[in-house]
Amino acid sequence: MGSLLIMMVNCTSRPTGAADVVQVTVNQHTVPVIKGQNNDVLSMEFTLKEGDVLEQISLATDGAEELEALTVYELEKGTGGNKEPIAALVRVGEKAVVNMDRPLSPGDHKLVVGIQPKKSASLKKTLQIGIKDISFGNSGAAIAKQSGSMPLRLATSLRNAGDDGVAAYRIPGLATTKKGSLIAVYDIRHNSSVDLQEDIDVGMSRSTDGGENWEPMKTIMDMEEWGGKPQKENGIGDPAILVDPANNTIYVVALWLHGKPGERAWFSSGAGMSPDETGQLMMVKSHDDGKTWSDPINITRQIKKREWKLMFNGPGKGITMRDGTLVFAGQYKDENDMPYSTLIYSQDQGETWHIGTGAKANTTEAQVVELNDGSLMLNMRDNRGGARSVAVTKDLGKTWKEHPSSRSALVEPVCMASLITYPENRQSMDASHLFFSNPAVTDGRYNMTIKSSKDEGMSWTKGLLLDEGKGWGYSCLTVIDKEHLGILYESSQAHMTFQIIRTTELIP
């Protein structure tokens, strides 16, 4: 598996004289490596003096058989990040030979290594690339610093800007059916990346081979025209998905808002019950493993209080409890415009729905899991910033108790996150792990990380970094099988990025 990729560069010798040492700083970029497209994974920075000539770069690699192409660029200063190819790849195999297209002038330089994995490469594979040696004509070289040694993880761009003529895809939800299919849901934001109200539908992608390949996107929630208003004034989005393992029924809920484009749902929705007054909670179902879907069902009047100005689900996914209760995380804005996270649940296989009380003021997009004792943990986005809020209920949200980890254990930049049990949909009270994903920083949406807990959220591992780059930061986890997790997230490389992670990398 291990091989040495030698990049040979044509050069002229430097005049004989005392040898200088060129100091080289090497940085590995921890980002999802999207199959079928170029990905910048390594950079080298150095300064050349008059007469210095780059002769050779040797890359120590593992997984070269998964590569379609490898290219070296120079990142040009003062151009907004333009990349000028300086070498063209001849062939990738046991060796990769590239020829210099032009000499490098004296001064500061930053070279970038870009790789393109084969479209056929398995998402379960990883790559490793590092600088083994750099040589300059008549000069020595020293790698002053080489940061990053994590495996490069392959990924699929499930949806990205421009796919099917759509401006943006946002708000991932992901679940595994009883038959083992993966169902991904997300916003189809036709005109721009902005939130409701806009021309937005809910899309769905389906995989029957554990996430390696995906069927073409289907639109499963589209409110079309209503009340004499065009489709662009009837957007629906922020989906959450839930699978009932008892009968493999799949539920997707989302917020429908009727109004003028540009009027943000969070501020324009008001008190009342009807679509012309307030946002509506809509639901669709699939009884055939996600192949076909019902028409939207409006469940707003079952659970919303008239005085609330907005009520809908927490995006991502819901759960089925061991006793068969279906549970989504929920959120609402009360009559004073204060948001609260809560629960939305059904005890009759989705026929009727109920809502709990607010777990904590000034919290929104939450996720829910069932703990070993049958209580429910609600992990909440806290608008105060800094860290997630966590609360527990033993009576389906009638009363709440703050968890000891609340506002301390899981840092966040105010963003949606994902929380699941492992295994999911447990039928027993056996001890389990929790997995959690979010941008694990406080000052922006970057450093997408998966953490694990073996003590029901009392403590968490440092975590596995997937993406150091900036993105929109929403994510959703699912258990694919005993050995693998799937994650769908808004990465720095694609709007809907899917990766497969081995559970052994997360559990100490």
C-alpha cells in the first residue's frame, strides 16, 4: 500500500559556491477530499535567493492507487488566491512524475499539492501524503516545520452549488432505515443561500450501499402555489428525519412559511394558527424505504399554541424510543419572542402529535437521544454562545433538569449540531456510546469534529477533526452498521458533504 511519489523537476545548476539552506514550512490541510474533483491537501512555503533552483520534491504517500491526478500549483500573492500550475502530472502509480513548466523566481513562494481521487474510490479508504524530501540546486533544504499527520478522508459531494441549477443546498438530515438504506434530506434553496422565506423545497437522496453511491435527488416537499400566491412565496425547509424500526416508516418534518420573499421566517411569523398568520409544521411519510412519499400533512394545530409566534422542529433527525414513542426535537417562539427548545412526540405511530414545555430560554436547534434509563437528553444550540446547553426529561418534556455538562462540555459558535446513540434505535438498556458533531470552536463555523462519550455525556473525547475549513457548519450523524458512521455536513468543500467514519477511530 505504501509508495513513494517522486516529483522530478527540470532545473539548471546553481554556480558553485557555499551551500545555503532553504527553510521549508509544510502544512497538511485537514479537509474532506472530494471524489472526482481537485482538493488542495498540502502546502509548502519557502524563500528563494538568486540562483536557488527547485530540483525535486519527494512525497511519502499511502493510497496512491486511489488517485486520478496530482497537480502542483503556486499560490500567487496579491491575486486573491489564484493558483498557477507549475508542474503537470504525467502518471500516478508507484511513482508520480511531474515536469516543471516554469522556473521559480527569487522571493517568497507557496506551493500547493492538489489531488483528485478516482470517482470509483471507496469512502472507507484514507490517503496519507507528506513531504519526504525537498532538494534545491546547489543549496541544502531543511523542513523547518511539518504540521498535520492525520489521514486524508475521502468524501462525496452529495449536493453543491449549481447542481440541477440550484443556488445552494443547506440543513442536512440523515438516517438509516431498517433495510440499511441511507436517506439524506436537505433544503433545495433555488435562488440563494438565505433562510425562509424564499423559494425553498425539501430534497432527498437515497443510498442502498452504505453511502458509497447515491440515487438522483428527489423533491419530497414542495408547497407549490397556495392562497393565490406563487411557489416562490411558499417555501418549506429546515427538515428533520426519523425512522420507526417497527415498520420502517420514514417521517420527514419541515417548516412551511407563506409570505413574501425576503421576509425572514424567524421574524415575520406571528401568533395564530393559519398559514397566512404563522409558520406551519408539515410532515411527509414513506412506507417503501424512501422510494415514494406521501403528500404533505399539516400537524400544526395538534401541537402549536395560538399565542406562540413560531413553532417547528429542530433540523437534523429524530428518534424512536425503546417503547415505540416517536420523538423530534422542537423549538418555538413564545408571545414575547423568546425561543425555547423542546420535544415533539407521538405515541401512536405518528397519528397524533404532542409537544413538551420549553427546556431552556434562548435556545433553538436541538437534538434528542434516549439514555439508558429511558429518559431523554436534549442537546441545544444556545444563543448565548460558548457552549451547548443540555437538559434531561423523564416525562416527555413536561419537566426538565439541567444536565451537569450543560454550558461547559461541548463548545460551539452558535450553530446546529448532531447527537446520536451508538447503537441507534436500541431495544435494550445496554450501555451505549454517544456521538456528537459540530464546529468545535467558539469563534466561527470551522473545525468540524466528531466526539464520543462513554458516560452518557458527562465527559467527551477530544474528537476526530474532519474539516478545519470554514463552512455553514450544520451536520447530521447516522450509524450505518456496527463498524461505520455516516456524516452529512455543510463543509468547506461542498454544500452537502458525506463521509464514512470507522467507529474504532472514535471509541477509546
